[in-house]
Amino acid sequence: MRRMVAETRLDPADLILPAFVREGIGEPVAINAMPGVYQHTLDTLRKAAAEAVAAGVSGIMLFGVPEDAKKDAAGTAGTDPDGILQVALRAVREEVGDDLVVMSDLCLDEFTDHGHCGVLDAEGRVDNDATLERYAEMAQVQADAGAHVVGPSGMMDGQIGVVRDALDGIGREDVSILAYTAKYSSAFYGPFREAVGSSLKGDRKTYQQDPANSRESLRELALDLEEGADMVMVKPAGPYLDILAKVAESVDVPVAAYQISGEYAMVEAAAEKGWIERERAILETLTGIKRAGGQMILTYWATEAARMLR
Ligand code: PBG
């Protein structure tokens, strides 16, 4: 009876797997704060992508982790056609073709030695407009490397318009933009810093949103849509379900939510201690996100959850 009357149904196709690939390693490296998640080698990344396809997951979002020596102030490795993210995009496309929607994180933080999402000005502040120029170039190299979708995640003003123009400018109207529309300055990104070997000191409060604010998200949403976003995302997911519901009610484009590293770590840690039922808790968090309006869910459990649902 409960199954018959359920208002919300999770499907493997709702799920998108975020995955990390690290340059210069022979074996995958476990991420301590995210048990079960690894910095992949190109080989294990291919395997993970193939497993996601087999489980019915619909997409993968790639993050590149360059060698430390390749990080610099401008995040040059992010626009190098042979940079780790571009190499990974090509490898995954070769592995899965069009069976999985291949997405790339479009942000500089993994590639800068200061760890910020953009380039800095003389005073050490993130320079919004200089960063946009870097994002335009990143979008083009990611499209060339095979991304079906790019995900600008740096929260710079005007980033969606600049990325759209850059893609159209090289004849890639076919590459879609998943806009990180409402991205909050969150404590729950903690484990991600380890996952990408981030060198960030300080915080991202000058460009990410204040957890106290809701209306600001709708303004970001209007701007992203006007600039050409094809899909919009709220991030983190769990602590921002009200934002997700508001966004979902007010748009006619697909709405995504990103269940981030800290949300994953909390459940894994409590389950490891035997304090909660792991699988039930995983599906409950995902059901809550979908119920709130997240029709596409980025989650580190994507492949496992898809298997549970089958
Ligand atoms: C930016 C980016 C971040 C995450 C995804 N893209 C880090 C940040 O904005 O601080 C976090 C994802 C997670 O915590 O799982 N490149």
C-alpha cells in the first residue's frame, strides 16, 4: 500500500556521480573523511564510470586534482588541454560514449595554489572579471575534451553568460550549462578539501552565499536563467531543502541538488559507529531531496544507491 501511494519515487536515472581523478598516482587514494570515495587514477575512473552506467546512473561530474607542482596563481592546469581534467574527460568519453552524461566542474580552485575559485587582484581579493576570462577559456577546453555539460561552480557574477558566449563562439551550442545557482558558503564542504587536495586558507564568503539568506537565491536564479543556464542547482542539498523547493517552484528548467561531501561524511560516520541504519539513511536523504524538488541529484552514493533501487 505504501508503495502504491508513494508520492516520491527515486530512480537510478535521477542520480549523478561526482568523481575525483588525480594526476600522477599509480593506485587510487582513499579519502579519509569520505569512506568509500577515492581519488581515482584514470583507469579506476573509467571503471567507476562503467559501473555507474551499468547501475543506471545518468551522469558523472568530474573533478581534476593536478600534481601540486602544477598549481599556480592563475590555475593554468585548468585550461591546459593536457591538464588532468581534460585528460579525464577524454578517457571517460572514450569509455562510456554517450551512455552517461559527462559533466565537468568548471572552477579554478582545484588548480590554483591559493585554493580560491578565481584569480586574485593585487590586494589578494578574488577578481571577479579577470576570473570570468579564465572560465571562458576553461569552458572551451572542457568542451573540446568531450564534456556534454559544464558546471560553473565558482559563483562569480556573470559566469553563465560568459561561459555561454565562449561555447557558442567555438560553435559548441550543443554543450549545456548546469549552473551552480545557489551555492552556499558551507561548513559541509570540509571533506571536499581533502578530496581535491585544496590549499585554501580562509573562506569563500566573498563569493558564496550566506546560509542565513534565501531571497538572494532567487536573484541568482533569475540572473543565471537570463544568462543562459540550461539547468540550475542548489548546493548543499540537505540543509537547504527550502531553497531547493523555492527554486523548483519558480522555474521551468531542470533542477539539480548537490548532496555534498559533508552530508556524505555525516551519514557514513554515524553508520560506522552503529548509530544509524546506513542504507535506510542514504535512501531517506535522497528521497527528501527529490521530494523537495531536486529531480537530478549529485551524490557520492550514486552507483550504490542506484543498485539499491534496482
Ligand atoms: C568548487 C566546488 C566545491 C565543491 C564542488 N565544486 C568546493 C567549494 O565550493 O568550496 C564541493 C563539493 C562537496 O563538498 O562535495 N570547485
